[in-house]
Amino acid sequence: MTMRPDGRNKGKPGIVLAIETSCDETSAAVVENGTVIRSNVVSSQIDTHKRFGGVVPEIASRKHVESITLIVEEAMRQAGVRPADLSAVAVTHGPGLVGSLLVGVSAAKALACALQIPLIGVHHIAGHIYANRLVCELEYPLIALVVSGGHTELVHVPAPGVFRVIGQTRDDAAGEAYDKVARAMGLPYPGGPHVDRLAHEADEGVPLPRVWLEPDSYDFSFSGLKSAVLAVLNQAKMRGDVIHPVRVSRGFQDAVVEVLVEKSIRAAKEFGAKQLLLAGGVAANRGLREALAARCKEECVPLVVPPLSLCTDNAAMIAAAAFLKWERDDYSPLDLKAEPLLSLEAWSVAENGA
């Protein structure tokens, strides 16, 4: 069964309540017409998972169950809307941790059924990309660099809501590599922000390789770089030398950022992108933001970067992506499933706008 509109929202703004529970943030937001954030409430579990050095899936899903109702109620309260004002309920249904996804999907289906309004399942990465639509109007075709703890992808977006993955990581995602390198240096979880901070304290970094792969490839690989860092640390330990974490952080970050930036610029030029979008949790990385801004300025490529509050997982970005399908009456059935390996390209809206 697919919920269809009953006409009561005709002529009114498209007000979407969105839910995001793909990993360890419980978030709900109310967004109007895909661009105006009425509320965006995020409950983070970082303090809970910090003691384990990473996200524990069973604990994450349990925490979502405990907080989802309160978070949704708070998002509605902050937005100043009633259930009758809503046009649709949107939810991340993949990719992500299956237990976490199930909590959000179950809550969204219950709301859509109870309120008799459309349900819209949203791809998590589409949400990260369309977080940029909350910043400015997007111009097509565009290239999106998506960098997070679980994803590193270059995505060609020729038209609204149409996604073609042209490059992706072959092993570790960039954010995952950051956390593993940070753990090897004894830095707290999540390690990415600590590596970024230390990298800016160093005058120069430890020399480390750049992994370019084949000359024409837009794919990424960070596992070898991570291994190179571990080798540097182990060799120093065997010699009795001390390598300060700031130099390792600087060398590692320079190696990651250079490859991300250069491949993104090359893709933007090859595909005639009118904009280059930065998206995902690692979009908050200061080194990446600065390097990408500098190269885009040199190459005259317009760069769009979301504010820090929209880089990490949040429901406002899910609502922004959902609006693409709401405009087309493209809704999900009430037997919508959590799909931990959901394909971005399969989620794309119809190119003919139907």
C-alpha cells in the first residue's frame, strides 16, 4: 500500500517532517518547501560510544528507541506546526546500520499511517548532497564530493535528484581512515576532529604516499595510506624515536586532502559542473574545506559547502532530499524496508520528472 495525498495540502507549502536514524544520531526536522528549516533537532550518542572507541550497533539502536518519540515531539514544537499541517513524513531507509534504520523507519511508517499522509523513504547520501540546497539554489549539472565515516564518493548529478556515482572508495572511507589513524596515535573517539586540529599545529608533516590508482580513475583508496601511517609509528617505536602526533596528523591529512581535492576538481571540469558540492561528516574538516576552496578559486569552479551543523547526520537534509520526490508524488509504500546497502543510483528520481 502506498499512501497518496487526499488534497488537504493542495495549495499549501510542502511541510515535511523528516527522521534520521542511520547511525548514532537521532534526529527529526521540519522543513518547508525543501529549503526552509523550521526545526532541526539532533541527539548525539558520541558520549555513549566514546568508551568503546566506536559505534556499537546494538547500543545505537537501543538509544534510538529511547529518544525517537521525544525528538519528533521537540521538532514539531520548535517548528510550531501541528500534525494536520504536515504534507509528508520522510525517513532515511538506507544505507546505514540496519537496527538503527529500523527504528526510524518504524516510527515514520506509524506517523504516516496515523496521519494519513504520504511516506517518503530517502537515501542517506542523497540527504547529505541536498543539505547544500538548504544553503543556496543548486545549478545543474553538478559534482558532489561525499566524505564521511562510512562513505567516500564522487557523484555526478546531471539533473535534480538524478545520481551517478563516478568514483568511490575501494576500501576504507576517508572518515574511517581518520578514526583508525587517530586510534593508533591514542587520540579519543571520534578521532577525525582531533587529527584535523593537530594537523594545523604542525609546520610540516611526515612524508606519506598519495594513492591515485589508475590515471583516469575517480575511485579512492585509503587503506594503504592508513597502513603507511602505522608503519611509520611502528618503525619509530622500534628505533626508540618519538614522532609527535602533530607531524603524523599533518602528513596524513595532506595525503588524504590532496587526492580528494584533485579528483574532485578533475571531475568538475570533465563533466562541465556548474557547481562542486562538499557533503558528509568530513565536510566539517577544516583542512579539506580550506584546500578545496583554494583550488576551486584557482580553477573558477563555484564551490558550495554546508555549515558545520548540516555536515553531520541530521534530519533537515533528509527533508530537503525528500522534497524532490514529494513534488513528483513519488511516495513509498507502507511496507517500506530498512535497506543497509541501498544504492544511491537506484534511489534517483525519474529523469523525465514524472
